[in-house]
Amino acid sequence: MYKLFIANKTNSSWSLRPWILLQQLAIPFEEVQLYFQPDKKQQKLDFLQASPSAKVPALHHNAEIIWDSLAIAEYIAEEYPQVWANERNARAWSRCACAEMHSSFVALRSQCSMNTQKFVRLDQIDSALAADLARINQLWTEGLTRFGGEFLAGSRFTAVDAFFAPVVIRLIHYGLMDYLSPAANAYAKRIYQLPSMQKWLTQAELEHDRPIRNP
């Protein structure tokens, strides 16, 4: 069985990605939760048990250790091909979108760090954040239109939806939903209401006394 190491559910956006993927696809796994700590030296020692980078998420399977959320998704897909869409063109688009999510949207990450326990409304945003939101809206609208389903790559939840799940939390919790098209807005609400997402959010509420850090 897979063993997935994650950090605080309140704000570890990278942990959410493989976790919600496994949960939503009903792939069995054991969850091991580590926590951010004020003592960063101790935190590093703790996180080294999960991965050689001292970061999470990390997946342990048999004798293998796989770190980084995108690498984890690809590893799981070798055993569970439903991680990606059935059609080749949808898989290709999904991988491009995941890679872009993995490396881009710096303004959104820095200005709207994921915090499941915080709700604020940004009445004014700068041009960098506006550009990130426009690109996210473009990506989501393209996927929904091109593949014709309720999810980004078609009719079912796949890795590309998992990779944008933390973005959904950011948009809702920072009052940024008005920057989305009607289709993208409805998509974000669907993802937020998924049982797996609601489970994550509910469990995150139990961490109110835990130290957090920006993801």
C-alpha cells in the first residue's frame, strides 16, 4: 500500500494535491502527517524521514521513495492509469497544465497563501495577480470547453483537477471568484464541494493550535 507523507492541512498546498487525487480516485493509501514547527532544525530532521529533500509530500511504496507532487502523480499513474484522462490529447493538455501550475502563478502563491481557516476579500489586486487570475481562468475555461465535461479533462476527476485544487481554495477564501468566467466559477464550486475536499477542510479545522507557514 502507498504511504503518503503530508504536512499541515491548513496550508500545505503541495500536500493537498496527491492526497485529494488518491482520495477522489479511491486509491488505498496510508496517511502520515508531519507538522511545521517553529524549530526549523527539528522540522528538517522530522521531514527527512519522509524524503531526502526534507520536504513533503512524499510517497513511500515498497522500497521506493518518491518526492514532489508531480512525480508522485506520475508514479501512481503507472499502476492506476485513471490518474490521467483516457484520451491522449486530454492527457497531453493535462500534463501541460499541471507543469504550468507547478512552476508558475508566483503572484497568486505569494499574495494569497493557502490558509483553509482564513476568509478575506481582496477588493483591489495588482497587475501581477490579475495576470495570474486571467491565465487560470483561460486554462480552466479551455479545459472545460475543449473536453466537454464537469472536470478540466473531461467527465471525471483526474490529476489536473488535483493540481488546481489548492487554487480553488485560494480563490474562494480570498474572494476572487468574480475574476472567473461563469463556467470556471461553477467548476471551482464543484471542486470545493467534493467530499474529499470537504474532508480535508474539516480535518484542517483541528489544526487551529498548530504552527503554520506559507506553502
